Amino acid sequence: GVIYVTAAGNEALNLEDEKNKIYPAGLSGLRNMVVVTSSDRNDELSLFSNYGAKTVDVVAPGSNVLSTVPGDSWRQMSGTSMAVPLVAGILARGLSGGCDPFRLIDRLLSTAPLRESL
């Protein structure tokens, strides 16, 4: 019943190339893992985002995301780690409604921005 949502990384690397494998995103065969990369405000892949149609599952906004920072403040931040909470929140909402984790992942991947754009 656990879904693991992970960042693709921020090195602008093609993760399909064996020399560019990063972990945990580079693990394969885990049906309960969703790998997220970042898009910019124009819905294009962020310049820093790692990519790979067979490795990355979904794209979410991750450039210039307003986030909290220590000191009771806010700051715009960018990275695939900024995109992950958006996807995790969507999946958490589905899980809280009693959805099967694997069915939920399938639904997300069939309706979210497509891998072909990677």
C-alpha cells in the first residue's frame, strides 16, 4: 500500500544512458515508484531536469515554485524536488479515498503529461 515518489534529478542528463544512472530513480521494476521531473512555466522540461522516456514517469511544475524556508519566510525555488510534492499530494489524496495504489499510479500515468515529451 506504499507509493514511493522520487525526483529524477537536476543535472540535465538523459537517464537512459547507463553512465547517467542515479538512484533511487534508476531502480527498475518497482511498480510502486513514480519518478518525477520538472517543467517550467511554459510547460516545457526545465533546463536542469533529468529526463528519459523509460525512466521518468511524469512531469510536474518545478521551476520557480514558492516554498517556505527557515525564518518564517518564503522563497522561489527550482528543482525536481519541488515537483515531487505536487505528485505526492495527488497520490496521497487518492490513497486517502481508498484507491488501490497500483490502480492509482496507472490512472496518474494515463492522465498526466506524457513520457513522450521527455
